[in-house]
Amino acid sequence: MQKIAVIIPKYGLVGGAEQFASELTGRLADQPGYNFHVFANRWQSAHAGINFHHVSIVSFPKFLTTISFAYFTRRQLSADRFSLVHSHERIFAADIYTLHGVPHRFWVHCVRKKKMSLYDLATSWVEKKLIMEGNCQKFIAVSSLTKDIFLQEYKINPEKISVVQPGIDLKDYNITDREGQRLKLRKELGIALSEPVILFVSMNFEIKGLDNIIQSLAKLKADGKSFKLLVVGKGNVKKYTRLASQAQIANDIIFTGILSREKLIQIYLSSDIYIMLSKFDTFGMVVLEAMAAGLPVIISSNVGAKDLVQEDKNGFIIGNTSDYGYIASKLKILFDENIRRKMSAAAYQTATENTWDMVATKYQDIYTDILAVKNKKGQ
């Protein structure tokens, strides 16, 4: 029986890394030959086959947050013997480190365009300790974009890095009466059957490019095209309502606010096109969710999920998000129902090739390879 330690501060709670760790570990724990132990500060799980261990965090002063979690994790791990340590967080040592984000220094300087705070310096220090001195056998990036940036920041052997994208649970999207669902939602929101519905889902409207989307839709409106944009999530609604009014498309946008998971899936299944022109996204789970609902996608080249997009087949990748005419032209293509139907089928096919079960199989192979090497070395 292989004793596996999984490290993440919040297991199974809201967040990409948290959900990734939960989906993956839960599936691997169902496989024979593993005994899983999750080390976390907080967790949510209904899986009886996983052992949970509380790890303390010192959150004040803030700069101790990452350091303290790494320190207390090391103490707990040293009290037992594990066949393999798989971390989803910056700690001092692990066999596998899944890169859910880019190097912290890059995130602060190049994405947030800020100066490094004491917290940022401490977090980067722990990260560097793990990568350069933590005896990691394998680094797993969630996208090629993440991998490329990681290799720019850390000069390590590229062969130690693999890309395994997050997965999707298709059963959430397998609703038989999709047309009935679609008709019900359109009636509820006052959307005509003839109007293409463009979907945007985000908890940060600015970072995800809603400004550029509104300007692109203004081009469509000027060309006499009819549509509705559904904006789901949290952001500065007043600001974007004002922008929409200035662009003369205020009546074409519906802000729904934050929705329950069940309602969001209904929205996906009732829409026609998904669009997200992010300034930066290490992956972007909403893109894969949209594909699972059969939506062709339009995303920026700064979204890691571009790994899954085949140009003109299941979506489009936008290099210049300020080229509103170009973006509008891609939307026009998808307004053609015959083209959209083919691209919708291709998008769903992509989702079927990226399920959580497939992700678990890839990780199981990685576990097997690392365990074989460790056993050979007598570790």
C-alpha cells in the first residue's frame, strides 16, 4: 500500500486549485493500492477513504502565511513516512508540485504590476526553496502558458515539467431536455429565440476583459446585429453598465450577479457562445465548462485553456484584444447557426477528451513512475 501525502491549504473549497486537488485526490483514492493523507488548514470532503490532518497557519502578520504553512507541514510530514508527497502549494519539499499559478514574482511584477511586499518576498522565498532545493521529481503545470512562464523564471531541466490540464465532470452537463431548458431561461430573461446569447462568466470583470468585449459588441450592434450578452459573476456593475450605455448596447446586456452552481450550468446550456478576453489566466476552468455545454469559445491568447482551442474548429484565440473589429468578425461567424452547430459539437468533443477520470489516469502514471524511481533508490 502506497502512502500518499497531499498538501493544500484549503481542500475542496472555492477556488481552482482547491477544486482540482479535491477532484483528483478523490478519484485516485478510489483506486486500489493507495492510502491518501491530506494535509490542509481547512477542508470539505465527503470521501471516507481519505485521512485529513490539520495544518496550522499564522496569518498575522500576513508575511508569515506561506512560511508558516510550509513550516508546520514539514513538521507534520517528518513525524511519519510517506511513499510520495504531492503538493498543490508552496512548501519546503515535495516529490510532485502541481503549478496552479505562475511564479509569484512574475505574478506580482508582470500581471498585477506591483512592487514586491514583505508577503510577496516571503512567498517567493518559499517557492524558490521548493523548486531549487526541495528535491521535486516532477513539476506539473496546468497549461503550456504556465509551463513556459515557469521555465522563464526558473532555469531547470524542462524534462522535469509536464502539462496536465484540469478536467471536467460531464454528467453535470448531460441534460436531456436542453431545448426545454433553453426556452425556459430565455422566457425568464426576456430573450427572443432568434437572438444569439453570448456568455461571459467571471469574478473579476476587468481582468477577464469585459471592457474589450463591450467595445467589440458595439461594432456588431453598429452592423445591425441582434444579440444578448449574459454577464455572470461579480464585478463593478455600475462601471460596466455605464460603459455599455456609452457604447449604445445597454439594452443588450443582462447582469445576473453570482449564481448557484446549478443555475450557472443552466445558463451554460442555454447560451450559444462563450467569450473571455482575459489579461491573464493560468488556465480558466470556465472555458472547459463552456465546452462541456457545447459552446464554441472566443478567448485571448493570455488564457491557458488555449491549449484546448482549435482555431476555426471549436473556437477562436484572440491575440490583440483591442482589435474590436476582428473580435466582432469572429462573433459574426458564430452567429451563423450552421457553423455554430458544427463548432458546438467540436467543443463538446474536446470536453469529452478532458474529463477528471482522464486527468486522474495521467497522474496515476506519474505517481507510478516516481514511486518506481524512489523504490529503486531505496528511498
